[in-house]
Amino acid sequence: MDLYSLEVFLTIVTERSFSRAAQKLFRTQPAISLALQRLEQEVGDKLIDRGPKDFTLTDAGRTVLEYARRFVNLQQELENSLAELRDKSAGRLTIGANESATLYLLQHIARYRVLYPGVKITIRRSQSSRIPTELLDGNLEMGVISYHPGDDRIQTRKIYSDSLVFVVSPKHRLASRKSISIADLGGETFVAHNVVSPYRELVIRVFREHKVPLRIDLEMPTIETIRKLVQGNLGVAFLPRMCVEQEIEQKLLHEVRVKEMHLNRNIFLVYPARRALSHAAQAFLDLVK
């Protein structure tokens, strides 16, 4: 069983398309289909059930997928190690982070690029809740999350302390206030991130404890869309300070302190405890100390 066939299979599943897999691997679509057929012949079982518009993995397909990921990651680790043997500043660093957590990496990446310009850095957009699993599966070397994973197989290092802030449009009725009570928010329309997080649950709990209704009438997939809606006075929001500092300084948003809300937000760099880091990853870890 050759690694190329496994890489083709993994790319088909990741892209969920034979044509996109062909483009990504710089192959023709017939060549991609042939590689999959050869892999299925070697395995002795069908890996993909193809439908008119989509496909699903068979039980054998799911098993092969798990090992394909491991083999491809091992190949990448080997290539990184060989590159680093030739030049300690070469290699690749892959870090998983969601949209807002990526902002906390920018200052560290800027410093890292000055010290190690030969290292290729990939920040892979990942759901925060999935990052610990991806680390343990070997899909990521490092991750950035805003909660402690509570798993002794994962090491954590705090790299930033932030807070959630309540923001409104400069045109909003509360924009002239410096501080308010949580009871003042009972009639407001909140714009929320549609990804479940510990901080979303914390906000909900505080409102519930104070018996104040929390109207989440708008849910958005990105922080950017939430900011735009709040700037347009279509709702209010609790957002990480790092994500809105510039808008507050430019008076595009107005921060109002909510007396009952003290929502600190620690940002952690996480990495596997029982797997050796590459030189590139170890250098990044040393830098964020």
C-alpha cells in the first residue's frame, strides 16, 4: 500500500470532491479515481459510496481514513525533521485556532518570523472545542484555546489574559453611559457567535442568576459580522476586548461597563504532553514564554 494512494484518499475526503482533490494534488480527475480504485483493491473493500451529489464513507473507509491521517502526518514530520537537520530555522509549524484566538497569536508570529524566517507557518482555522482532539490525533502540533482542556495528555501555557466587553453602537441609547446594571439589558437584542463556548454559557448563566431575560435574536458565524451588526445599531454584544479594541479607539463602537459582569478570558497555547515537538514548534514555545 503506497502513501500516494492514502494521500489521494485523504484529500478526496477532506475536499469532499474528486475534482477539487485533483486540483489540489495537480492531477487529472481520472488519475485520482484510478488511485482510489487501486487503494480499494489493496484493501479488498469499498471505501466510498458515491451518490448523485455527494458520497459517504463505508466502515472500511472510516478505518482507512484514520490511518491515512497518521501516515500523512508522519510523512510531514519526517520531512520537517530532515529539513531541520539541514537548517535549524527551516520546517513547518501548524497551529489550530478559531477566528478570535488567531488575533492573540499575531504579536508572537511577528517576533517568530524575525527569528525564523525560513519556517512556514500555517494557522488552521479549527473549532476551539475540537482542538484538543486534533492535537492528540496528530493533526495539529499546537493550538490556541480560551479554556483549560482538563486532560493530562495536553500541556497548557497561558499566553494572554483578556476579558469580554459589552459594546454598542455610538447611536445606541446606552452609548452615553459609562456603566449600567445588568437589569438595563433585559430588553436589548443581542448578537451572538453561533459557536458554543464556555464564555457564551457564562454570559447566559449570569443573566439567569440575575433573572434578566437574554434575547439572542441574531447569531452569526464570525466576530467580524457581529461587529458590523453592532456598529449598524442592529443589536448589542459581548465580545473579546482584543477583537474590538481598534473599533473602540476609533469610536466605531462604544464600551459600556456592566456592573455585575466580570468576565476574564485567559488564552492558552496547548500542545501534546507525550509527543516530542519539532524544532520549529519548540522554538515557538520558547518564544511565547
